[in-house]
Amino acid sequence: MKVRLIELFSGIGAQAKALENLGVDFEHYRSVEIDEKPVKAYNILHGTNFKPQSITDISGSELGVENLDEYLYIMTYSFPCQDLSVAGQKRGMSEGSGTRSSLLWEVQRLLEEMDEDKRPQVLLMENVTAVHNKLNYNDFMKWHGILEDLGYTSYWFDMNAYDYGVPQSRPRCFMVSFASPQCMFFEPPEPIKLKKTWREIIDVSIDSSLSPLLIERYKNILPDLNLPQGLSLISASYNPTVCDKYVYCITTRVDRIERLFEKAGGLVVNRDGDDYSVRYVAAKEALMFMGFGVDDYDKLKDTFSEAQIYKFAGNSIVVNVLMFIFKAIFDHLDLNDGIEIKYTWRGDN
């Protein structure tokens, strides 16, 4: 069976990239994203021709779910996380609140506008783990109940990128929902041992430089970290931590993480005797920490600034994590519903 992918809040298309990496026969069926720049980047990366559009301006029927006996529809919705986090002042996602994160309830509207027998067979949510913290738990459970009322059986779980082959600490919550009753419990992907470290991603040829103010500040901090000679990676924070195997969470702006987070992003340090050169993790490296490739960066670098590409990475989802989830979904559909989706799995990826 062929997959038709519907990406709500699609960004640059990490879900599509995961399916591409798995060799799945799928169609870029619908992509809904309001921001013009990630839409342009999506088209460059995936060879598509989507236009920017707001989720509030489309109807359920426009998603075109039909012929469910011929196609497996997977609808993903990585709704805005800003109002769930410290950075967004914890304004939340309550229905009717007008926050960016409350756009979740537009997904409910779209599903309710579809005929009961013409809804996607699989839904996949992604967001920060704060989506189910004390402040947001009631809204999260309300959403879970709405999906149940719509006929979906849902399973939610947290995953961290460094447990699935990518050297980045990036905990995220995922929810997989199946439209048909499930006689078998959906098993989230099992963690694997991290084999790849940040050293395999950091490009030593990239020039090391920071603003004079940051150079002065880190110059006074770095000697206290007792870094070895040569290359090191530390968190980009007021009290930096030496990174052993992985970088801390890639955010949308390298200059923002210093003000808001204790451990986030990364600073690449090269020690030569008592001299230090320091730079931020670069845009190319940030994309790679998200599971994209150098070839993806090369496709984007002539169209977008380094800051914009870094933002794309910070707003995206780790591709490798999605590959593990899609594999688990396809295996589950095969065992539970007899739906076979062919894919190619390359070991631990």
C-alpha cells in the first residue's frame, strides 16, 4: 500500500525526510505551513511546489482523504511549542486562548470536518515534553480524549535523540493514533546504544569566531573547565558543561540560548596551549544534529542565511527518531491490521 503524507505545521519536512530515508513509496500529499521561508526550503529539499498557507484557512475536505482502501494516510502535526516552554512564558495551549500552541485545536476542527470514514488511518504528534507537564497536562489529556471520541486509539511516549543514533540531547513527546481499534498494544521504539558522537559531525574546517563580548566572557570561563588540548564541545550557557558524546538541544537562535537556557546548543572550543578559539555550532552542523545531511545543507546554503538555516534546524524534528517511529508504526500495522508498508531498515541507522 502506498503512503500519502499530510504534514500540518510541516516546517522543512523532517517527516518526509524520514520516509525518504526509509525508502517508503509515499506521496507528498499535503503540506500545511504558514511561514514562507520553511515552505521554500521544503520545496528545495523535496522537489515539491507547495505554497504557504495557514491551518486556519483550510477545511477538512481540502486535505483530500479518500480511497482509504488504496492508500495509507499519515497525518503529522507538530504544532507550535513556543507557549509550552520557558521561552514562551508558559502561556499554554488551552482551547480559545489565542496562543500559538493552541493551534492544536485546529487539528480537531479538521478531523471533525471530515466524514467519519474518511479520516487518516494514522496520526503522529510531536512536541516538547512540556506538553504533558503539570501546567499543560489537563489540556493534553483533553486532546487524548477528543481523539478517542473521534475513534482513534492513541499512545504517547517521550523519546530522546541520543537514544536513537543522533548525538543530541533533545527530549520530545510523540503521540501515535490509529483510526481502527487495536487488538495489540503499540510498542514504542526501543532505545539503542549511541555509537556516533559529536566529533563525527563537527567540521574542523569551519572558522572559529565569536563576537568580542562573548570571546571576553568565555576567555575567563574556559580555563576553569580544564579542557584538553585540541577540540572540545561545551554547552552554550552561562555555566557551560563539557559535552562528552552529544550536543545539547539545538534551538532556533544561537544568541538566544545563552539568555534562556542552562544547557542548550553548543560551543566548539579549540585549545592550543593556553590560547582558545571559540565558535557556535554552525548551521550545517545543526542540520546534521537533526538527522539531515550535508547534501541538504548544500541545497539550502545559496538561498538562505546561516542564521535562517540554523533556525530551520531548531524548529525541526530529529529525522532518525522519526525513522524509528515510522518503522514501529509500519510493523504494528502489519501485525495488527494486515497493512504492509515496505521500507528499508539499515541496522541502527
